[in-house]
Amino acid sequence: MRLRWFSVLVWLPALAMGAPKSDRKSFEQDLEQVFADKGLTAEEAARRASKQAPTIARKTASVEVKEADASRARQSLLPIVAGKATYTRLSHIDPVTLPLGPMNFVIPFYENSYDVTGSVTVNVSDYFVRDPSLIGGANAARDAAARELDASQAGVAQQAREIYYEWLRAQLQVLVAKRQLVQVEATRTQIKALVDVQRASTADLLRIEAQLAQARQLIDQFDSGVLVREEQLRLLIGADKLEKFAVGEDVRKDIKIPEVGDLDTLAAKAVARRNEVKALDNGIRAKEAQRRSEATTLLPKLSAFAIVDYARPNPRYFPQPDEFKFTWVAGLQASWVINESLAAHSTRDRYAAEADELRADRKGLEQQVRLEVLRAMEGVRLAKRSLDTTQQGLDAAEESYRVRKDLFGANRASVVEIVDAETALLRARISALDARIDLRIALSRLAFATGQR
């Protein structure tokens, strides 16, 4: 019995130790091990994701396709230049002799024919009417693809930021859960000693055992969360399996919280900045330019042409000498294909309808952007309040835990009360860290929604 009471006398001071200052200091020291000076930050993850994500590669290829289309459209301004060289072996025909008085005029038929022809054609009407619309439409389509690429990069970058913060959150949760496990194990040892000397009941010990099992389960859950989030981040930023990740952004540091402003102003700025909206604007311009280009099909097409011919024998000479002769022709040509004109009406209607579709999409996107801005504004507002309230809750939980330990040491508090205080302190620590992470996520969402990223 004396040995048991001696054990109690040893454990009671230990249980009463650990004022919140020393506990908080120990907790901060554990946090220091999480953060590294040259570790990965959210912005670095965003930058790498905007270059390495598979969707970005596809959008980049789309821009290259549209650039090729624009280059081909610009080539329509060039004259159509063609050349041809032929050799022909002809069957034998006897020459024809025409008697002309005292002399005979012989018309030979040559068996070998050589011809080199060059031509230049300029579509005059297209050059002034159709081609500028085609080029403008192709350039607008290319710009739309480029804006879509920028929008995809911004979206992937924002996704990387959020995954980064969730990965960091999971690591901090593991840290807090492991500290809780150590704390519960220490409390279990102390309660076990009190049960041995009959100062605590077996029910109290079983309650601690249950809390111990819950703490271990939390660690397993948070470890799984770290693994999943890290793999998501690794895939998104294109990191190989050998690259080691370290946290380079200390979320404990306070950050400047800008004034949010009013919804109408921010929504208007967001619509003016967002690349998704600009991509639709360029798409509308492209469809309108294509519609204008079809108008030229309704009218006759005027072309200028020139042809040079270097042939042996040259058919324009009579009689034909068996030698190379140079000739040329030049002229104007007006053509009008009635079927193409009829089809142009349907094509113009289709382009007009497609432009109307894009206008409707733009209006819907404006509403979507406004809602995104509103949600982001509310997220920042709630995160600011949560930051204050969770800090107050953490201070209260630390003080409550200190008081409960002192009271328990003086035999004025039950095991249930101290276990509840430990649990409340764990939740308060997680909530305080979550609030800081949530604030960073909310600010990044607001910047993305308003087109600042």
C-alpha cells in the first residue's frame, strides 16, 4: 500500500505540470519541424502546375493549331502562282504539202513537244473584301484559344494552391493528433496508477482507453489524407517520385487581409479581367468575321491572271518552227457560281446562330463569375471571423486545460473533466490552424474569381 501511495505522489505532480506556456512552446517547437526555409510554397506549386498539367499541354496545342490556321489565312493575300513543264511524244503524221504556185508550202507535224508554262492569278475581289474578313476571323479564333489557355493555366494554378493547402492541413492535423496521442498515453499511465491505489475507477481508465483508440484512428486517417493530397500535388505539378516535398509556407505568420469592397464593383472588374470572358468575346468576333467573309460569295468574283508559255513548237506561231518560242497572255475574269451563292445564305445564318450561342454563353458566364465573386467574398469574410474566434477558443481551451490539471492535482476534478479538456484543446488547436489555412484559400479564391490570378 505504501508503494502505491508513493506512486500516486510521483504522478500527481507530473499531472499538475505543463502550464500552457510550456505546452504551447513545445507545440510551437513541433510546428517548426514542419516548415522548411526552401520548401515548396503554394505559389511555387501553382507556377509549376500551370506549366506541367496535362490540360495545359492540350490547350497549348490548340493555340498552335489556331496559329497555323491564321498563318494559312494570311497566305490568301498572296497571288496564286503556278508552274508546269511537260514533254509529249506524238505519233507520226506525214507532213502536208500545199502547192502555192511555183513553190510548195510544207506543214510539218513534229513528234516531240516541249512546254514550260507559268501563271499568276490574283483574286481581286477577294483581296479587298473576303480575305480581310477571313484573316480577322482566324486571328480572333487564335486569340480566343490563347485566352482559353490563360484561363486554363489560372484554373490549374488555383487548383494546385488549394491542394497544397489541403496537403499542409493534413500534415498539421497529423502533428496535432500525434501530440494528442502522446498526451493521452501519459494520462492513461497516470490514471492507471490512480486505479491501482483506488483513487480512480476502472470506468475512468476505460474512458482513457477509448480516447487512446480514437487518437490512433485519427492519426491513421490524417496519414492517409497526407498521402492522397501529396500524390495529387505531385501529379498536378509534374514532380517525379524521387522529389521530396517540404512545406515552405509558414501559415502561422499573419497575412495582410485587403478590403474586399462591394459586389457590383468586384463583379464588373472580374468580367473585364477574366480570360474566359475574353475568349468568348474573341470567339464572337471570329464568327462575325466568318459571316462577313461569306457575303462575297453572293457576288461575282473578279480575278486577274497572266500566263507565260515557253514551248517547242509554240502553237501560237504559224507555221510552227521546231524551236522554243516565248508567248504570254493576260486578262480579267469574272465568275459567279449560283449554287455557291445559294449555299452562302445558309452558311451566313449558321455563323450568325453560332455567334448568338456564344453571346448567350457570355451572359451565363457573367452570372457565374458574379456568383463566384460573391462566394469568394463571403469566404474571406467568414475566414476572417473564424480566425478571430478560433484564436479565442484556443486561448480558452489552453487555460481550461491548465485549470483542469491543477484541479485534478488537488483532487478537485474528475478524470472525465480532464479528458474532456484534453479533447477540447486538440480540437481548438486544429481549428486555429485550419482557420489560418482557410483564410489563405479564401484569399486565393477571391483573387482568382476577380481575375487577379
